[in-house]
Amino acid sequence: MLYFILILLLAVPLGIVLVGFVLSAPRYKGPVSDHFNGRQFINPGGVKTKGFQDVVKWLRERERGPWTAQRNSVKGDKPVARVEQGIRITFINHTTFLIQTDGLNIITDPVYSERASPFSWAGPKRMREPGIAFEYLPQIDIVLLSHNHYDHLDIHTVKKLNQTFHPKFIVPLGVSAFLKRSGIDAFQELDWWQELRIKNDVAVQAVPAQHFSGRGTFDRDATLWCGYLLKRTEGNIYFAGDTGYNEYTFKEIGERCAPVKAALIPIGAYKPKWFMSPIHCSPDEAVQIHEDTGSSFSIASHFGTFPLADDGKDEAVQDLALALSKSQKTYKPFIAMPEGKAIDVE
């Protein structure tokens, strides 16, 4: 019996290590830069995520806000096939948007799975359904992936998009090796501030974000994270991806990327702030990003779909409204949209 117990005590931690190893994504290998030390990527200003002791403290002291599932919600209408002039943005869920402009259909961080997790039986579960059914999607030309976390890079959805539409995947440094391992070859990696022309008058540029990366226990910060700018002659579109706030990154984006005609900015998974602030901006910080980037029209993302932190399902939207009411600068719109709603940005 004692022998069996000893084997069990050894097997459990070894099993956890093995699972963490299998889930880990391939590491990026490339030249050292101001944000890559040869092994790991580094945030602007060297901002670091919280360590193991802080994780334990957070888990021990958690005070979770309420989340209730909103199932069988009414889905949005089938999107139009193309938008040649102007910008149409449809909120699907979380940070998944359909951007239609200049004859292009672009989807951001597509997640259609039931859980933001490597497992079908555990991990953050979807509380609201995608606003546009997958079969309603128009031909997708470009997929923007901001980083490799499960609530942003859902490999099941990515594979389905690849099989259905054969789009081009634009990813941060290092993420392409994971896609290639999953049978996807149509990709382009970008470093911060690099850009790719996707049409005569449209380019995609990767821009800095303050976050981290990893899918297992052996690939922490081994691939890059970023936001994206769609550079257009009629005004640019900024997709922030997932990010914490600092006082210089978004002002630099505003200066280098003007004019920002529309911005998609995260507002959720911010509580407790002492723990989440290095990686997730709060609604009041999202308003600051809106102001720093000079966005003419901003739309909230990263809220109400997956319970990732301690804020409740509706808190982020409520706190965004409060932050906007208190702002002395904001006069340009910053809205939170229901899933499935499309809006034309003038």
C-alpha cells in the first residue's frame, strides 16, 4: 500500500509537468532586440507580470463578481459579403470582430469554442454565444492573431477558418511555428512596428502591447504579443488585442499611427487591479488609451464572454460608462456593443 501511495505521489506531479510540456508552444528563435533577450520577449518599459506568490495570493483571496450564462441569445444578421467604402465593424464576442473595409473581410482573435482552454471539460466557459454564427461569416481574407493565449488563439476555430476560407494569418513573432504544427501554412509574422501590405491602399502594422504569452508551462513569453493597425488612406483602424496600460506606449501609437478613425480596446478581466493591471487595462485605463491614441470612435472588447478574472459579467461595461462620465477630455464616442451588432463608422 505504501509503495502504491509513493508511486501516486510521484505520478501526479510528473503528469502535470508532462501535460504542461505537451501544451507548450514552440519557442521563437531570432536576433536579440530591445524587447527580446534571446529567450523571452519583454514588455515596453520592462513591465513584468505578477509572480507565483502573487498568483497564490490572488487565488486564496478571490472575491468573484457574479456571472450567469446567457444562452440561446438572438444572433445578429448575416453580414454583407463585402464593404467597398467606409468601415463596418461587427462584434462577435470577446475580442472577435469582423472588420469589413476596402473590399476586405478581416477577423480578429477568432474564438468560437465553448471554453477558452486546452480542454473541453475544464477552463473558462463561454457565458454568451458568438453574435454571428460561423456559417454566416462571409469569405474571410485576413485573420489577425494578437497572441497565443487560449481566449485569443482558439486553434479549433483557426483550423476551421483555414479549411473553410483559406485566409492569410497575420501573427506576432514565433506564433507561426504553432500554426505550422497545426497544418496552417498561409501566415506572415510581424515584429512590433513592422507592416505588411495586403492591398494597394491597405497595410497591416503590428504595434506594441503590454501583456505576456504562453499556452503551457514551458513557453512563458516565448512568443510575441501585439496589437495591430490597419493603415488606410481614409483613416486607420487600431485593434489593441489584449493589453495593460502604461503612459507611453499608446501615446506613441497615437503619434505614429494618426489618424486613428476607429479603435477596438479591451475593458474586462481587470479585477483585482493589483494583480491584473500589468496585463489587462481597466475601463478607466481603456478610456485613457482611447484618448492617448486619438481615436475618433472606440468599441469595447474583452468583456462579458469568459470569466477570466474577478470582475462580474456586467461590471466592465458599467465601469466604462462611469469612467466616461468622469473623463474631462473624452468627447469622442467609446461604446460597448451587444454581440451580433454591426456598426458603420463614418
